[in-house]
Amino acid sequence: MMQKPDEERFSDNLGRSARALSDYMGLGLQIAASFAFFVLIGYWADTNFGTSPWLFLFGVLVGMLGMALLLMKVVRAANKKK
């Protein structure tokens, strides 16, 4: 059975949308994981060493820096593709 041109266009657009969505979801997961990792390490260090809230805040800052670097890397890669 042959597909109509509209059906072909729909399936092609759906495939592209699913790929783009998975790329962005992966990026969001990477950003969230890198931030959470450093925040949790800072929290753990504060509870073990009694330095509250300094190592927690340091973890937040390092996590934010990691997020910014990851975002810059992705934006640069996207700009090179254009």
C-alpha cells in the first residue's frame, strides 16, 4: 500500500521531532545530574566536617559552573553545525 505525500511528510517530521526531543532531554538530564552531583557532594561534606553551609555553597557554585560550561559546549557545537 502506498503512502500519501501528507503521510510521508508527517512521519518524517515526527521522526525529526523525536530526535530533537531526545537530544534536548539528554542535555537537560546531563545539566541536572552535574548540578545535583556537586550539590550533594557539598552537602555530604558539610554534614561530615561540620562546615555548614560553606561546602554546600561551594558545591552549588561548582555545579553552576559545570552547567554553564556544558551549555557553552553545546551552543558552540550547535553554531558550528549551522
